[in-house]
Amino acid sequence: MPEFSFELDDDQKAVRDWIHGFAVDVMRPAAAEWDEREETPWPIIQEAAKIGLYSLDFYAQQYFDPTGLGIPMTMEELFWGDAGIALSIVGTSLAAVAVLANGTEEQVGTWIPPMYGDANDVKVAAFCSSEPDAGSDVAAMRTRAVYDEAKDEWVINGTKTWVTNGGIAGVHVVIASVDPELGARGHASFVVPPGTRGLSQGQKFKKHGIRASHTAEVVLEDVRVPGHCLLGGKEKLDERLARARERARSGTERGKNAAMATFEASRPAVGAQAVGVARAAYEVALEYAKNRVQFGRPIIDNQGIAFQLADMRTQIDAARLLVWRASWMATAGRPFTAAEGSMSKLFAGETAKAVTAQAVQILGGNGFTREYPVERMHRDAAIFTIFEGTSEIQRLVIARTLSGMQIR
Ligand SMILES: Cc1cc2nc3c(=O)[nH]c(=O)nc-3n(C[C@H](O)[C@H](O)[C@H](O)COP(=O)(O)OP(=O)(O)OC[C@H]3O[C@@H](n4cnc5c(N)ncnc54)[C@H](O)[C@@H]3O)c2cc1C
């Protein structure tokens, strides 16, 4: 394990600058258009695929970067470019991480490559956990998977909602209950291969922000998947369920469920996305404040504006440090004893929301129009206190971890 450094090494800097170039040349000029179109920007994903920025190889390289900084650095630069387009580019990685966190080596090799497709035929993937009555309360999930032993198939029924890439994905990873009596401990993850009958897209949502990213319901009606699509395999599931039943009987219920393993791993990455949007809005506001003249001097000449910018930058740097700490801890195999992953996502998400609001204020009337990008950035930033666990849920996780008590 290399020692931790606050400075990226030369290779990391080169990758960062390469992503930044793509963000400046390709994402920024297209951001307003795809925000208005409210569609997945396929041509931009294809361009990213052509240069290797949307590929399994690239994400695997960043994911396994021994310093832990590959993924946060990538996320920050892409989301600095544009949050909606960036989510369309990285949305697949949540499904990929679900397979990595819960699957066998063979399943990782089988299912992650087709999630990305190739430069000539790009694909996206989707991770389906949330349901209309099970958002923060994951244990309330109703989607059921029942094993048909005679055919060695799982039969899945239910409705998922708010799914990034839902219905337009090739591979869908679906969390379902295999034993409702065990609540969240009775959940398992399944791969639903491309073209499987019974899986369809329901409503596509019109959103407040990140509008270049597709969010929709996924309806599962008697979806049959082969036994080998159960992530981790049947033997491991049976052992896990037996342990959970024993704990439930003895009143020592513990352990993690399938969706939580994915969210824990992805929270610092989402924090890095929020840092990218916050930094983008701060930079626009700083430039504007230096150039906009009122009362005969640039508005930054007023402490009321300059101090806001000082606070914005301080919060952004603090958020990045929390994200980098959590990412480093995860890579170094250090347990999150104070819920450091949740801390990073909580602070970075709230920072993005506050900083983008301040940027709108500093730009005055211009900040309120779509002529300037901070209006879009402010709408985009609102997602970071909602998805992958709301800010309230992050606070619950942190408080429970610190206190050891089941705070409600
Ligand atoms: C654009 C977008 C993309 C998404 N992508 C995906 C995806 O790809 N896959 C997926 O599975 N899901 C996805 N989600 C779902 C997202 O994770 C959920 O929206 C989120 O977990 C919150 O659930 P909910 O919307 O049902 O809100 P609710 O759980 O109904 O919460 C409503 C409010 O109550 C608060 N609250 C709830 N419980 C408590 C409590 N115990 N204490 C204090 N406050 C509480 C919440 O913090 C929130 O403020 C996405 C959502 C959006 C908007």
C-alpha cells in the first residue's frame, strides 16, 4: 500500500488533464443542449468510448488505483464538465460495482464487459434497487425472486423506480427479496441479461436537474433468469440466509444486505461528483465577480461577495479531503469505523447544493437565466442530497455508527 499523498502523481495528473480536456472540448459545449433535450447523450458516450474514457478497461484501472484516488479524480473532472452528461457516462459503473461487490469471479468476467459494449456498439447498464414504497427504507422492498428448482431458474416480479438507465440498459442488476420474513437480510442481487422477456421500461421521469441522464421505472413481470444469474451463487445465498435466520431467532440480527454493499462502496465516488459540480459553479462565480462592475468597482471588491467566495472554496476543499480520505480508506481496507464514506457524501452533497446556490446569487439576474451555466449546475446539484442515500439517511448511518445505537 503506497503512502498517502495529497499530490497526484505524474500518471494521475496526465489522466486528470486528459479527462479535463474531454470535459472542456466535448461536454461543456453540449451541456445546455442535452439538458434541454432531456435525453441520454448517446453521441457523447460514443465519443467517450472512442477515446477509451467510456470503457471497462479505463474504469477498472481507476477502480484498482492503489492510492484510491483514481475514481474520485475521474468523477470530479467529469462532473465538472457537466453533471447530466457525466451521469450518463458513469451510470453504468453502479451496476458494475454491484456485480463486483456481490458476484463471483466468473460472474464479474461474464457480466461487466457487456455492460459497456465497445466503441462501435456502446451499451449502458442499470442498478435497480429503489421501489415506489421502498426508497430510504430498503427493507420495505416488495420485488420477489422465487427459485424454480425444476428449471434452475429464478422468477422475478415487481416494479423498480428512479432507475438511472432503466429500460435503456442492456444488463440490469436487480435487487429482490428471496425471503421477505428476513427483511433487508433476505435480499439478493440478480443479473437480468439483455433482451430478457418480461422486463420493460415504465414511466420515464421529467426531472429538475441532471436532465441529460435517463431515469425511469423498470417493470418486471415473470422475468425468468438462469440460476447462474444470482450474484454470488445459490450455495453462498443459502448459507447467508441460514445465518440470518439463526441471528433473527437468537435476536442478534446483524450483517449487510445486497444493496447496502453497493451503496457503501459508491458513496465517496458520489461525493467526488458533487465536488466537481461545486467547483464548476465556484469557478464561474469567481470570474464573474472579478469582472462584473457595480458602483464603479468589481463586485468582488465587496467583502460581502469576496468572503462568500472564500467560504465556497474552503468548503469545496474540505469536501474533497473527506472524499479522498474515504476513498483511500476503502482502498487500504480500513473499516469505516465512523461511517467516513457517508460523511464524505453528506458533506460534499450539501456543499454542492450550498455553493451552487451562492453562485446563482453572485451572478444576480444572469445567474437566474439559462444564458449562464450556474442555473443548470444549481438544479443538477440538488440530486447529491437525494440519491445513493439522502442527507438524512447519511446522518442516520453516521449517528448509528458513532453511538452503536439504533437511532431512528
Ligand atoms: C435522478 C435519480 C436517479 C436515481 N438513480 C437510482 C438508481 O440508479 N437505482 C436505484 O435503485 N435508485 C435510484 N434513485 C433512487 C434514490 O436512491 C432514492 O430517491 C433515494 O434513496 C430516496 O428515496 P425516496 O425518493 O423514496 O425518498 P423517501 O425515502 O421517501 O424520503 C423522503 C424524505 O424523507 C426523509 N426520510 C426518510 N426516512 C427518514 C428517516 N428515517 N429519518 C429522517 N428522514 C427520513 C428522506 O431523507 C427524504 O428527505 C435515483 C433517484 C433519483 C432522483
